[in-house]
Amino acid sequence: WLDFLDKYRKFIKEEIAPICGDETGVVYQCPPTLRISMPAHAPTIKMHCDSGYDNHQEGEINFWVPITQVFGNNTLIVESEPNKGDFHHIEMDYGEFLKFNGYRCRHYTVANDTDFTRISFDFRVVPQSVYVELNKMGKIGDYCTESTGDVVLKN
């Protein structure tokens, strides 16, 4: 677990924070949320926007990282813009990740009717320059946070 967290922190600092547009870095969820979606008859996440939950904030960016191939009904379903309703099943291979506006865009899962278990993790970040400590506990939603400090931005 500790080795995973070290690699996660490095991933945030070197890959995620540099694409979030703030040289002062990001405040990020740590640890991330680990999810396993086995073949089943019930969905695991109902349709929602993170803005519907306490202590989330404007400027929040969601990242979803499957560590297995995702396709069909073993994946996340996301709309492209707030209230657009153009839901898409996200298809990705190992090594890819999704950056999306989960604060405003609805997302959910459906029953995994494939024969494949999905393993993924997800987390939220807020660029340091727009982060507001809403609950005096240094959290994003119910999630504990850490900060990257300064980063070199990527184009």
C-alpha cells in the first residue's frame, strides 16, 4: 500500500498536476478511491454530479484511471458537457486515463454484464490558485487531500 501511495503521489506531481494549468500545483485527493466492478446485475454508481455532494467546489477536476481494459458495460458513462445528455461509454486500455468535469457533468455506471472485472481508481484535484478550504479539514468532499507544491506545466 505504501509503495502504491508513493507511486500515486509521483503520478500526480509529474503527470496530473502539470496538465491542470496552475504552476503552483494542485490540491488532490489522497488516497484515491479504488473501485472494482465485477460482472453483476446491479450498477455500482448512480447518475450524479459531484456538485450534488457537500464540500466539493468549482474548479474541481475528476480523473478516472482504469487499470484494466474498459468497454461496454464494465466502464464509466459520462456526458461531455453539463446537462448535454450525450452520455458516452468510456473505452480505454490500460495506461490511459480520463480527465473530466465530474463536478458539473453527470456520470454513472450500469450493471456490468460483460465477463470482465473492471479495476480502476479515481480522484479529484483542484488547482491551488482556486482551491477553497470549505470545511476547515483540508478535504475535497469527504476525501482527505495533499498538495503537490509548484509544478512545471505541460502544453
